[in-house]
Amino acid sequence: MDVSDFAFELPDELIAQDAAPRGAARLLRLDRVSGTRRHGVIADLPALLRAGDLLVVNNTRVFAARLLGRRVPSGGAVECLLLSSLPAESGKREAGSGEREAGSGEREAGSGKRGAGSWEREALMHPGQKLKPGARVRFEGDAGVLMAEVLERHFRGRRTIRLWSESGADVDTLVDALGHVPLPP
């Protein structure tokens, strides 16, 4: 198989940069009998359904996983894309050490639990070369301040980071408030 078989033109105007207003998302309808296709919008859906039809709904939402912040204390710009939570059973970690300790499964500030307190995530960070273990980043907005510390470096810009709120605010709430939806360039 040749990778070039998957190459195609995608005009910039077809790449969504903002969510469509509720009900205005596009809908493609296929008539199974005739094979014809018709374009519409989601708001048309109630008129298209009949008794006995099965409607499967995906109610997931895009996670506002892109955080923009500044290095502490230099003030240099940092972009962070949160990838995944780390399990709470992964052991205890001292802030800034970058080393895992054998432990009872309980963790203090580096908890993998989401919510209040602090939690660990895997993330892609830019500029990757400058963000070594111990580096701190401040994400700030109207909702408050979220702090991050790089705990471990991995390949290709990946980092294990610890997120926390110095005010004690809920970490999830701050991520949702300060984060941006990651969109393709």
C-alpha cells in the first residue's frame, strides 16, 4: 500500500474552526431505496424520523485540552496539550523529583484523581526542549490560576505534569475555563 493513496485536497474553508450553532450542524441524508443523497441540517432531523426508527446519539464533547501559559519565572510562552490522566495507583511522587517512589498507592499533591487538589497528566508541551523536570508554568485567566510542574520528560515533547490550583479551586473546573478546544492548523 502506498501512503500517497490517502492524499487528497482539503480546502481550508472546509476545516471547521468554530462549532456550528445548535441545530445548524450539517446533515447528510441517504435514501437507501434510490441511493440519492440530500444535504440538510440537524434541525431537519425530527421531520425525517418515523415511528420505529432507531436514533443513536453520541453525546461526547470535545475536551478543552489546550492550555496557553507562561513559564515561571521567565515569562516565556508555553503551549500545553493535555493527553491523558495518570492512574491514582501509580505510586507516590515528590514534586519536582521526576522519580517515582514505591508507595502504598496513596498520593499527596500529585494525585491522578481529577477534581479538587492536584492531579497528574500526560501532555505535549511546546517549547519541549526548554521544559525539563522541575520547570513550572502558570495558566491564568478570568476564572483563576492553574499551575503546572513538569515531572518527567519523554520522547517528542511529551511530559508528565502535575496540575494544581494555589487557591484550592477545582482543577477540572479551571481546565475547562482556561482551556481551548484543540483545532487543526
